Amino acid sequence: MHRMHTVKQLASLAGVSVRTLHHYDDIGLLAPTRVGENGYRYYDEQALHRLQQILFYRELDFDLPAIKLILDDPGFDRISALQTHRAALQTRIERLQTLIQTVDATILHHVGEVNMSEKRLFEGFSEEQQQRYQVEAEQQWGDTARESARLWKSYGPEKQAAILEEGGRIYQDLAAHMSEGPSSPVVQALLARWHQHLRHFYEPTIEVLGGLGDMYNDHPDFNATFTAIHPDLPPFLKQAIGHYVDVLETEWLERELGILKE
């Protein structure tokens, strides 16, 4: 016999409110499998799959009447729908990844993390594109972008110059030690310095660090900046930062497991 879920259990499982499930029932979008004598709503596995479809379509910005029409169509095919959802979500992921790279580049550009002599980072971009990147940064990062700019402006010219000089030295030192390999102790120690250096601008998460490693190699403007230091530096940075992030993730997991075992 298939397990039945109460409305509270289903709400918790799906991450929606009980009120939402009641509303879906009221409009005929998701009826309970049965209603007990006590008035409790119960949902079976088929209802769970229908709710999953509803949530997928909501994620893709379909309104509730349209979703009801789709799901109630006798020709509705769940597998085909899931394949369509996957393709649409993959497209969204790719778009968001591109936006994240643009946001990271814009933040570093605004707060001056790249030396002024390397400002060809954005050469060739029109004023209109520059304004679009600024809007994207504010929309996607909001307070983070503004806080980074505020922090940078708080340092004063002398400290700003020292920070920029320090960043330049780190990248030059990384280029000088490429022959020792991306996972070598000296390179990883330099990346620890690089990690600390980023804190002059914002507190980078593990995900952001990994994204920067990819961006330094994959983003054409950053690639050009680091290629100017050494032709092999962009792919080397991607590999070295990837290893650095893997180590950080492993250490984080070990700490979490240690806490759970205590």
C-alpha cells in the first residue's frame, strides 16, 4: 500500500505552505486523494508527482490557470514534460552562470581589484554595455555590490594603492611558480594570500572562489589580463584555484562531520 501524506507533511516535503495546498485544492489544481472523516486531506504518490509538475511550471513562470489546463489535458505526458523542464532549467542555469561571471567582473572592476594599468579588462565595451553591467550587478548582488564599493572607498588613496600593489604581486608570484604545479604547496600558499586579499573587497564564499577560477580563464577580458602576465597563467589559475577550492570543501565537510559525531 502506498504511503499517504497529510497536507502538513506534503507542505513540509515540497517546501510550500499548507495555505498554498488548500488554495490549489480550492481551484481544482491539486485535489487531495481522499479526505478523512476528521476533515484531514491525504495525498498519495500520484498527487506528489502532480505537485512536482505544478512547482516546475511555477518555476518557469506559468500562471496557475495555464498549469491546470496543461496538467488536465488528456494528452499530457509526464516524461516529455520533465524533459522539457530539464531543457528550460538548463538554459536558465547557463544564463545565470553568465550573469554571475558578469557580476563578479563588474564588482572587481568597480572596487578596483584589477590594477589601473590592466583596465583594458573592459576596453572595447560601449558605454551602454557598461551601464547594463552596473544594473545587472545591482539587481543580482544588491547590497553586496554596494557594500563592496563602500568598503573600497573607505580605505583612502594610500591603502588602496597598497592593496592594488599587493594583488599585482600575488599574480606575478603565481606566474613565477607555475613550473611547480597548480597543487604545489607554494602555489597553494599563494592562493591563501589571494583568498585573504579578496577580503579587502568582500567575503568570498567557496562558490565565489571557484567561480573566479573559472572566470579568470573563461572570461575573455580576464583571460586577456592574465595572459599579459604570462600566456599560460589563465588555465593555470583555473586549475590551481580548483584544487584550492576542493581542499576548502573537504576541510568544511570534515568539520561538519566532526560536529555531527560529537
